[in-house]
Amino acid sequence: MSPILISACLLGHKVRYNGSDAATGHALLAQWQREGRAVVVCPEIAGGLATPRPAAEITAGRGGASVLQGLARVVVADGSDVTPAFVAGAQQALAVARTRGIRVAVLKQGSPSCGSAFTYDGSFSGGRTALPGVTAALLLHNGLKVFSEHQLDEAQAFLQSLDVL
Ligand code: SF4
């Protein structure tokens, strides 16, 4: 049964920047946990950040791939640079994926680490950019399929396609 990497906050862990979780209560998340295939990760905690912590965004709407290339930074509203923690957390998530043979992830949408379809653009004014966060970008670059909490049925279909191989 294929394992799946899942953002801790989606499973009810209170690890978001503001100390909250992002539990959806979706039946598929509970099913994956019952099946023992859920591998829980919070890249920002893994990278050494605390909860709560200041909200962070990727500079200039460049997205996570640019951070990994050294072309953008992750900052908080006062300009403090938290890039090393975000990169370290992404690398740890990838290491877990490799160790466990994980080929699919379900990550929290919009996060500067976990966002896949969009992240916030560094203006701290709610502006978005259609680029993934640091962890999502690293996992995508290494061949994982990344879904958000809004694509759980698609993720399940992909898992089933892996399980019949
Ligand atoms: Fe959730 Fe990812 Fe943010 Fe951790 S880094 S709180 S798992 S969105």
C-alpha cells in the first residue's frame, strides 16, 4: 500500500504559524491514517521554527523553486530572513519521502512551504502568485505528485493507480 506524505496541520496538528491547525475532517485523510499509509510532516517545524511564529512569504512572488536556487528569500513582515529554516525543512521532507519510498504528497495549499497551486507574493497584502512553496517545489522537482487538501479525490485515484502496479 503506497505511503503518502501529508502536511501535519491537515491532520489536526497545531503547527501553523498562528498556532492553529488546518484539519479538514475529510474522510479520506482519516482513511489514509487508518490504513497506516499517512506519513506526517511539517517542514517548518522540521526546519527548526517554533509555533507560533511570524507569518512568512516568499519575496517578489518568485515561488519556492527560486528560493531553492538562491534567487529569492523567505521573509517575515519585518524583513527578517527565515530562508535557511524553510530550505532545511524542505530537505528533511524530501529525505523522509526518499527513505519511505513516497511518490505522492498532500500538502496545505497557500503555505510558503506546502502550497502547490499558489503562494503569497511577499507583499504581505494578500497578493498571490501561481507558484509552489519551498517544500512543494523541491518534492515536485524530485518527481513526487503533489496535491492539496482540495484535491483529495485526485490524490486517492493516483494512490490507487500506484497500488495496482
Ligand atoms: Fe502546515 Fe506545511 Fe505550514 Fe507545517 S509548514 S504548518 S505542515 S502548511
